[in-house]
Amino acid sequence: MTDLHRSSALLTSLAAVLALATAACGDTIDVGGFGGGGGDEGGAGQGGATSSTGGSGTVGSTGGGTGQIEIHLTSTTAPFNHTDGLAGQTPTMHSAGLKSLKLFRSDTDDSPLTVFDLGADAKTVDFADGADTLVYTATAGDLTAGNFVRARVVYSWVKYEVAATIHTNGLDLPGKFDNLQVLSDDSNVDGDTFDAGHYEYLFTTSGQSFPQSGENAPIPEWSGVGGFQVVSEGGEWAYYFPVTLPIDPTLETPLRVDLAVNMHESFRWQDQTMTGFTTGVFDTTTTTFEPVKQFGANSFELTVQ
């Protein structure tokens, strides 16, 4: 087996993890369109979307390979064929903080492999059109060989900006929401440290801004389309999903991996029939907003250089 084949086995699974680098805040949250297969929904913290790779590895061994593996996330907003019947728009700004990735040899593995853990200082990943973010550089020899069946990825925070119309006191005011929500404890956001549940929402219209901030915003948990699960546990907001991942850490050659995600109209919601609300517009009041159904990548494509 070639070095390229071995490294592709590792990086295909990492790409599946990074493809989930999005989050949503809303009354109802369903996530889909990540380009994965089906799979049964797991119990809490088990997940279900599958990712399959080739290759082989010896459990518990290390290979001492010096190959540097660069993992990049690239983004496009090129047109995408949505078939979910929802309304949607492409955020004018969208980013998230990627904190850590762990891999498990079984559902009961109490000594998982930590691929990386960035602590309070999560890596900002950008989803603007044409964005290219170097997420992490791994050395092959620092990874442990084994056959891994489960993955856990943690996100610290999410930011996004979307157009909206707020309805209040008989007025319909078009503007935009510039939102931050902290998803995991001890998260560094722009130099300040917050725990999960902290939020900062800013609605701007006609040159006026209406900020709102506080604590204890609901942290979304769900069993997503494709079977993966999102849970809040131990102060961290984590995706769990099964993988079929043999790792061989003997790679000696450098490698660049591009994970390309499509973010066209990735902010998706269910239109409601209320007085003043308009089809295709994200409508809110001072106390409610239309249910957000998806806030994530429509698809991803992995290329290896």
C-alpha cells in the first residue's frame, strides 16, 4: 500500500469530522446535506453517519513517520440544488471555532486517541466564498495506529450574519442579525472567555442597532439526518458519529488535504404563516423567530495533493 493510500485513509475520516463545522440556533434544529450515507441513529453520544476508508493499522503501535499532514478547509457558495422545501439564504458572514477531535476503538474505549485539542483557543474556520483555512498540521508519527470506529469533535462557538425582518409595534423592519453563541465552556472569543450558553445578538436596521446579550441560551442537541448525534456533555458541545478508520502512522511524505464545503443558502428555515410574515424572508418578532432547520454545509469534497 502506498503512503498516499495510507494517508488518504486517515484524512478522509478527518474530513468527515470537519464537514460538520457548523451550528444553528433556533426553536427547532435539523441538520442535513453533509453528503454522507445513512445509518441507524445511536443512543446519547453514539451517533450514526458513516465514513468508510481503506488501509490497515496495528492497534497500539506508533510508526515514527515524519510526514506533515496539512488539513485545509475551503468553502464555496456556488449554486446548490436544494430539495428540502425550506427557505434559505447564504449568510454574509459565517464562522465557527473548532476545538478538538478524538477517535475511539470501540463505543466503550476509555482511552481514545486525541488527534488534537486546542483548549480555550479553538481554531476559527471561515465559510466565506473562496475561503481557505489551515485547520491543523499533524505529524504522522504522533498518531497511534489502530482501527477506530467512533469519532468525537467539539466546537466552542459559532458566529453568523443573516438578513431578517423584525415585526414589532405594527412595524416591519428589514435588517440583519449578527449573532454569536458560545457552545462549550471556557471558550476564548475575541479575547474574552465565556462558558456555554453565552450569547450576543445584534439586530441592525435603518442605521440603528439593537443589541441583546446574556447567558443560558439553549444549546442545541439532536440526532441529525444521516444518524450522527450532537450532545452537550461535560461543558463541551460535541458531534459523535461512527467511522471505519485504520490509521498507519508511518507516512514520511508531506501531504495537503483540501476539504471543500458548499455553503450556498446553508441557513435554512421553515416559513411560518403569521400576520406580516413573508415567504422567503427570515421573519422574527421581539420574542420569537421562524424555526431554523439547517445551518450547515450542503456538501463536501475531499482532494489530496
